[in-house]
Amino acid sequence: MRRDSEYSMTPGMHQVSDTDLVKLIGGLKNGHAEEVLDRIGGLRHLATADLEILVDLPGVGPATAERLLAAVELGRRMEAQDIDQKSFVSSTDVARYFMPRMRDLRKEIFMVLMLDARNCLIRGVTISVGSLTASIVHPREVFRPAILSHAASVIFVHNHPSGDPTPSQDDLKITAQLVDAGGMIDIKVLDHIIIGRKSFTSLAGKGLI
């Protein structure tokens, strides 16, 4: 029987199964890691699980749940750094990058991508987590990082936890406000992309910007 400590000697951790990764990170006993993944529906749902949900699973206490969530957060932060090195040519490129990262989130995330005069990505910043309302997504908060980054234009990206990427009236209203605000400071809003579970909506593509 292979001991847990031997996994650290594996040349490539990408060869380790999902179950064994969860077992290693959480320090779980045999059988518990597999049951955790079965109960929550796999790694995809581990990324969106709450602490309260995890601690109720077999073999998972507060400390183990925090280790698992810390590993998920580490992955998110690595992805956030990775986006600063991406090159997006079209709205479809943006959507393809963000769909696997945002389509299963349980909360709405609003991001702004900042581009230079040649439409090259400067950086991406998360503006808000929660319901998309005018009080949360305020032009001041949205455009501050764009101004500091000397961006010439921006692209907004947010997800719909319902899975339906159809823009709501709030989405349209907030987008219109942000387009107007950007025009006042000479920062053009190129698009607002809404991520759903299986598809996305480009407001620019629909002539709504």
C-alpha cells in the first residue's frame, strides 16, 4: 500500500487523481476524500463550496475545510496574476477565458479589464463580489484602477449565477452609466460580457453599447 508521504515524490503532481489531491491537501483519511468529492459534485463544486457546507462532510472539520478553501483561493490568485499576461483579440477570446473560471460561481463577480491604446491587456481587477447594483458597481470604483493604469479602454466581465447570460435591466442600466462615465474621462468601454453556464452575451455584439 502506498503511503501519503510518497505522493510528494511523484515527478508530476498532475498525474495524481482528484481524490488523492483532496486527500493530500486536506489531510483526509482513506475514503473520506472520495466521499467529499461525491457529496459536493466534484472539484468544480469544491471551488464554490462554503465553509459551512464543507465542515458538515464526513471527516472534514474546520481546519480541514480551511485548508481546502485556502488551496482553492491560491489557485484563484494564480489565475488573477495569469490574466495580466493574456492577450485578447475579441470578445469571444475574453468569454472563452472566463467561462470555465466564472460559470459555476455562486456569487456575481464584476471585473474590469484594462487595455492600452493598442488594445493590449494591461491588467484585470475584480471590482465587486455580490449582486450587481449601482451602489456596488460605482463608476468611481470601476474607473479608478483604469485611470491609475493609464488605460485607453476597458471591457467589463461579470457572471450570472443563474446560468442565464441574458442581460437584466440592471445590467443594461449600469452599463449605460459606465459608458457615459468613461466618455467623460476619455476611457472607452469596448464591451460588457456576461458569463452564463453554457454561453455568454456580448453587449457590444448585440449593439447595446
